Amino acid sequence: MSELSPRRLLAHLWGQDAIGDGVRVLLAFSAAMLWSLTQERPDWLIPLILGILASALAETDDNWRGRLLALIVTLLCFAVASLTVELLFPYRWLLALLLSLASVSLIMLGALGGRFATIGSATLILSIYTMITVEPRAGVVPALWQEPMRLLVGAAGYGLLSVLWHALFTQHAVQQAVSRVFRELGEYLKLKSRLFEPLTQLDVHGLRLALVHQNARVVKALDEARVVILRRLARRRDSRRVSAYLQLYFLAQDIHERAGSTHYPYHRLAEAFFHSDVMFRFQRVLRQQGSACKALGRALRQRLPFDYGNAPNPALDDLRTSLVWLRSQINPSWRPHLRSLDALMDNLLTLENALARAGQPEMLVAESDSSLVDRSPRTLREGWARLRSHLTPASSVFRHAVRLAVVLPVGFGLLHWIHDEQGYWIMLTALFVCQPSFGATRRRLVQRVSGTLAGLALGWALLGLFPSTALQAAFAVIAGVVFFTTRHRHYVLATAAMTLQVLFCFSQVGDGYAVFWPRLVDTVLGCLLAGLAILLILPDWQGRRLGGLQAAVLRGNARYLRQIMQQYDTGKRDDLAYRVARRDAHNSDAALAAALANMQQEPGYFRGDVEDALRFLTLAHGLLNYLSALGAHRALLAEHSNDALIDDAVERLACWLESMAASLKAGSLLSAPEPAMTQLAEVLEALPEEADDGQRLVQAQLALICRQVLAMHEVLSDDGAGVRSAAI
């Protein structure tokens, strides 16, 4: 057992999300530090470190060929930016003007996609890094190319290391991405299991909101996995391993649809069966499946086998026994609820089978349509069309670009007014802190100041305790690694680590203590500048976007409903059109959740009515849950393809959702709900006794959807402020 421990430790470390970033920056920083010390060239240290930082921040999510191409583009952008700063540095006002124009241009390129946004932001950062390396020359004028060349050497060195890394470990990013999907799915299932607790004081609304935000994390993980697979594996679909990851991704989508399914409001089921243990049994099985999803995620990260087991699940067997006993009681009031429990049981059995297949790649059946949509622009015409669509104040990208075009020149002027040396942290802080939304900027501002204070305090102690140059160099490398492994999830820790690296690097070439006060003061000034910019320059208050986001939710759900019901004729088939409609519905739901999270952090005067917006969000997610249940049971639909009532209900519901979306998009008042919609809900709820299970399930879900849409209309209408209906 002890012989396996080191292997397990290595597998655990290899399975960490940021292990690749950490190892690469460790190698790059160590090489730069060792070369500078052994060659006694301290003047190279800071430019090399800054070049490595900029190159690492410019990394794009691609296979090694894509990274090589992106590296060439990045180095060209870096070279132009660095040489331009070097040339114009004596002409400060001209440099400030060019910096403003470059900010608009580079940030607007982000509208073309994530690759362009990453490279554009990193190029702006490198421009400021160039100013840092040029400023301390104290009148010495070396060759024009000297500082740009040093920065580019660091950037190119790290870039080539990154290309080599991804050529050697092609599958690692895919494992990580698919693993994150199952980890987030596990959290979603565990959180959803709490809805099954038969408690009289259960906070259903709070749990629903928590589920909405966890669903947004699942959606984000699925989108990231799709991009990773699309960019890295498009040319290798014939590989068995690649095929297995693709099928795991499709399996995760199916599990997500089933995990999000709601067959009846669970708190009402808990009320109906309050004196039975059946809801606890459902909860136990769902928690087990959530734990299994997380275990599958760990197995993928650590490249270990995953065995869910072929033996019968005792918890499921006990649940079946409990359901049999409930039916034997012949309680007429239980009859409609028992059908919902049966549908839920069927869903859990399908999830159980899916998890069993996940551990056996040979059991994963390839989808007949395994194509993925790449929404990146393919031609210059497509790129220009997308860019032009964002040249409007309605675009958050445009607002952010204009904001930075003002912030950076103002920061440039401020640093020269206060102190020239090391004042560029004002600009860097403003660039890192200023985010597209007020909520994100506010969070980043607090984190930046807190991390800087923590880093300065720790740095003060470490510089005094360890005066050795070699030890301080090691601390600088370690701090850089910590920054890159924590910058996405723990920004306070990342900022503290970066502050430490700055102190130790300056200690290598001068006096580390001399930068304490400038670092602190400039950080505060940069944060203040970013805060004022987000408040005063084209503020992007989420309330202004609320109607458009709600309209997108309604349109996405209408499209999803139509795609589900189109499979009446074909039976269950996860073709591209269906998967795109399902993903768009979830993405619009996640976008609304993110906007409301930011909206809650905005000043009260601009915030708007958050309570009504949150009620709409929970209702919208409940609607998506009912649609997911309908989609999860598509195999039952084909037998009822000629059912006139169902066809009519689907068309009327989809048209009603689209009509509400159109009104919201136009900013007009919603029309009063037609009495026919209430009548439609009543007709759907009047299930005939002779109807089979398939018709009952479809009709019952449509009835729930109809009631949910009525409740959403009530919230959106003028008198919706008073709605408290629990159609969740």
C-alpha cells in the first residue's frame, strides 16, 4: 500500500486544474532567474520575468498547432507594442494618445472571440511592462531594440515551452475539461437532493436560487469542454481515446438534462408523502449519484479507472419496495403524485445506467450526429460583421473599450504627476481591476487591495528574515507559480503572490523595501481610478439589460420546446439542432443568473427591483426544469405524434413565449394573458383515466409548463409585483 502512495500523490497533483500552468511558469521563471544570477546580468531579470508574465497571460485555449500560430501572432503584437512605446516614450502626450487608441482597438478585438480578447489584453499589459523597463534608465539611452528584445526573449521562451507542453500532453486539457463537467454535475445533483427533504420550513426559494447558480457553473463547464474538444481534437476523431472523451461529453449533456428534470414541484410531493420515507429514499439515491459524478470527475483528472459497479444498488431496491408499498395503500389522493414518483424513478434508473456506462468506454455508443458548432468567425467578412455589431454603446465590449481608453491615459498622466518611477502600477492596477460590469469591478477592487496588503505584510517579514539573494530568488519563483495557479479562483491570494514576486525581483536588482509605499499607494490609486471609471464612463447597469436577457430566456425556452416536440416523429435523437437548442436555453438561463448576481452588487439607486427579477429567474429555471423532463423522456413521445391536444398546446405555448419575448425586447407592456391559456392548463391537467403512461407524462409536463408560463407572465406584467405564486 505504501508503494502506491507516491503514485497516488502524483496522480492527485496531476489532476489539479492549474498543474500545467504551475509547472510551465515554474520552469520559465526558474530558467530566467538562474540565467540572470549565473551570468551576473541583473538588468535582464525584470524584463525576462515581465515577458514571461505577458506571454503566459496571452495563452490561448488551443492544440499545439493553434498555440504555435497564436504565439507567432502574439510575438508580433508584442514587438509592435514594445517598439512603439520605446520610440514614443520621450513624447508623453503622443504616447498617451496612442495608448488610448490602442486600448479601444485591442479590447474591441475581443468581440471576435476569446483568442483575440486574450491576446489583445496581454498586448496592453506588455505595453505597460515596457514602460516599467524603460523608465529607470536615468538618462542612459541604449539601443532602441534592447528592452523590447529582452521582453520578447522572455515571452518567446515561455511561448515555446507552452507549445512543447501541449504537444507532449495533448489529452491533459481534455481530461481536465470533461472532469470539471462531472464535478459540477455532482454538485448540482447533491444540491438538488436537498429539495426532497420533507421539512415544513424548507427554504424552497433559496434552494432554487442556489440551483440556478450551480446550473450556471455546469453550463460554463460544458461550454469550456466543448471548446477544448473542438479546438484540440477536431482532426483526431478517429482515435479511440478521443472518441471516448467525445462520448463522455455527450453523456454528460444527457445526465445534465436528466439532472435538471422536474416532474412535479418537489416540495408538494414532500407534503403529500410527509409521513412516508419515500422522499428520503429518493434523496439518498440522488446524493449517491451526485457522489458518483464527482468520483468520475476525479478518476478522469487522475487518469484512474472508474467503476460504478454492476451489482444492484441497495438504495434503489429499497426505493422500489417503498413505491410498491405506497401503491398497495390505494389512496386516491396519492394517485397523481405516484405517477410523478414513477417518472422520477425512471429518471433515476436511467441516470444509474448512464453512470455505469461511464466507467466502461466500450459501452459508450457513438452518437449518430457527433458534430460540434464552432461559432468563431471563419472569414474576414464574418469577422467584420461581428465586430461591427459591437460598435454600439449597447455592447458591453464597446463600453469596456471606451472605459479603458480613458482610464489608461488618465493613469499615465497621474503617475507622471505624482512620481515617475514605479508609478506604472497605477495603470496596471486599473487595467486588471476595471472589469466590464460594476459587480465584477467591485469584487476585483476589494480583492486587489486586500491581496496587496497581505503581500506587503508577508514580504516585509520575509525580506527581513531571509536576506540571502538565492533564497529571495527562490521565493520570487514560488510566488510567480502561486499567482498563476490561483489567479482564476483565489484572486486575493494571487494578488498577494504577485506583490511578493515584485518585491523579491526588485530586491534582486536594488532595494525591495523601496517599492513598498509606491506599490501600496499606486494600487489604491489604480483601484480608485477603476472604480470611478465604472461609475462615470458608460456605466453598464444590469437593470438596463434585464429586459433583453429575459427575452432571450423566453426565446430559448420556446425553441427548446419546439425541438423537443419535433422528435415526436423521430423518437429520441440527440442531433445537432436539438443539442444547440438545449445549450442555448441553458446559456440564456446562466446569463440571466450572472447579470442578477452583478445587479445585486450595484448601488441601490441603479439596482432596480431585484426581488421581482429573482422571482422571474427562479420561475424561468423551473420552466427549464419542466422542459428538461419532457426532453429526458423523448422516447415516450413517438407513440403520440398525432395527438391534436398536445400539438395545439405546444404551438400555443411556444408562440406565447415568443410573443412575451418580443414585447420585452421592444420595451413595451405585455398584453394581458388570454383566458384561453388558463383553460388550456385546466384541459391538460384533466388527464383521462384510459391514457397510457406516455401520454400522461407528456400532458402533465405541458400542464406544468403552462402554469409556469402564466406565473412568469404575472411577474413581468404591471401587477406582477404582488405575485407570490409557488409555481416553482
